[in-house]
Amino acid sequence: MLRITLRADDFGSSWPLEQPGEILTLLFAGPGEAIVLPEQGWRFPADAPAQEWRNYTVRAHRPDVAELDVDVLLHVPRGPACEGAEAAQVGSAVGYAGPRIDYAPVDGAGWTVLVGDETALPAIAAILETLPDGHPATAIVEVQDAADEIDLDLVGGQAVRWVHRGALRPGDSEPLARALRELPEREGVGQAWGAAESRVARDLRSVLRDERGMPKTHARARGYWLRSGDWLLDED
């Protein structure tokens, strides 16, 4: 992960950030490349250059200094956004649009389950930080191996289970789906949120809704990327 700090006057106290893990669409322009912003309706001028906009999670927001943090997953092979983020220097211009809500707490949920791969880790960490102390929450996070685990600032009632996929290709549903099935069921009404490769997210939804019987409104899993070739096609 590479953490990028963005600063703009718009990111002050009036910026409409309502929930943890909101989505921000970013453009890391290459050296000498112009940033052409879209107009309403996400329409670009006819002469706009080809640009690679990608969705990322707002990891942290500091309205007092008009800053926010975004964690960029540096995967292999590198995509345009990875390359742009790695090459960015202090003072580099970045295009942005948003934010928009992705996760929102469900009223009355007595416990929370968060599940996903590396692409979901920034959102999972941001959500955990906003849950009340003592609220039961379990995070299931898939990474390559123990070297890719990071420290999460857990409070009372929170736990994380790291799932190592080892030699399996990223985007195989077996590790996450199996770990989710192994999670002991809790009593009462809860909430589950997850994000992973599109087909993995579909399998996670099936476990939560079909096997665990959670209502659709309380169990969501988003496709953050689509496996194509060896690694990421979409860097959400």
C-alpha cells in the first residue's frame, strides 16, 4: 500500500463526507499530461485526451487542514493509476470527483462483519475506526501471506482474521468464502459489508444472504475489481 495525502480547499469542514469508506474517483496524470475534468453527467470535451480515472477509498479526512488520505494498492502488473501514484511528488496535481457513499451503518444492527481482499482493506480499516467501543465486529481480510498483514487499531469487541491465499491467484473465491462460512453465527440482527473481485463478491453475497439468511439490506458485498489476465483490471 502507498498512502497519498491530498489537499484541496474543498476538503475543509464543508466537504460532504458522511460515512467511513466513501469512494473518491481519482486521476493521477503522467508527467506533462493535462488533467481534463468531466462536466455534469461525467461527460468529457470531445478533444479530451484518454484518461484513466479509478475509484479509491477515503481512508482518513482532516477537515481542519483540508486534507484526506487515500491508500493505493501497488499490484503487479502496475496499472496506470499505480504508476501515477508512485510517480507523484509533493505538489503534483491530481484530478478528483466525489465523494459518494458506499457503506452506511444499519440502524439497530447489534454486530458487524467486514470481509474483503486487499482492495477492501482501506475501507475496512476506516469502518472499524468509526464503530463504537464494545460493538462486536469481525473483519476477515484476505492477503497473500503474513508479510502483507498490517496493524489495525482495534478497540473492545473488534477482532480481525487474516486469510492467506498462498499460491492461489487473487480473485479465487475459495479462501474468503470458506472463512466467512466458518465464522460462528451470532444472535440478533447484524450487518455485513464486503468488497473483493466481482465474482468473489457474488459468492460472499450468496453466503451471507442465501446460507446465513441475512436480508439484502443488511448484507452487501461489492465487486471492487474484475480479474482479467493475471491481476487487476479495475483498481477500485
